[in-house]
Amino acid sequence: CLANGINPIDGGKLSFKFREMCNDPLLFDQKPSTLHEQYAIEEAFSAPGKLIIPSSKIGNSQWQGWNKMQYIHHGLDGSKINVHYYQHTETGVKSGFKIKY
């Protein structure tokens, strides 16, 4: 599901959950452009994130009732990828994933 259309070089072993995520056009504000970014988003989807903006402070009416969250992926090479996303306050559903450097 790389934004540039390149298939991952992992023998097609991306998790089923991530393959499912790639088929949801509303899930991403920005699709990942590298395999490293894909793994960071998959981790953010599965792991708890940190609240950065509570729903009461979200100005965009599209995201009312959603908290803005972040998850920081630490690569084995020492790199960091910051993933921002929204999480619904009642259901816990996550959406609007975006990579931040």
C-alpha cells in the first residue's frame, strides 16, 4: 500500500491487519511512502498512542468527538517516525494516519 505503488520487499508478508488497512481509503491522510513508514503506521494502529490534542480542542468539525494522538516508532537504526492519527473518544476507532518527521 505504498503511496508510490512499490511492493514491499518482504516477500508479501505484511500482516493481514495492514493489508486490510490499505484497502480503506478513509484511513489515511497520507499514505506511507516507505516500508519503514508502513511498519510505523501498523504499530500505531495496534499499540496505544499518546494524547496530544483532546477532542474538546479540535477545531475541524470533521474530527469532533475524536482525540488527536501520536505514536513514535523507534527504528533499529536509531531513527524515529512520528505517526499522528485521530482516535474516536467512544469507540476507540483510529483513522486519519499521517507521518510526521
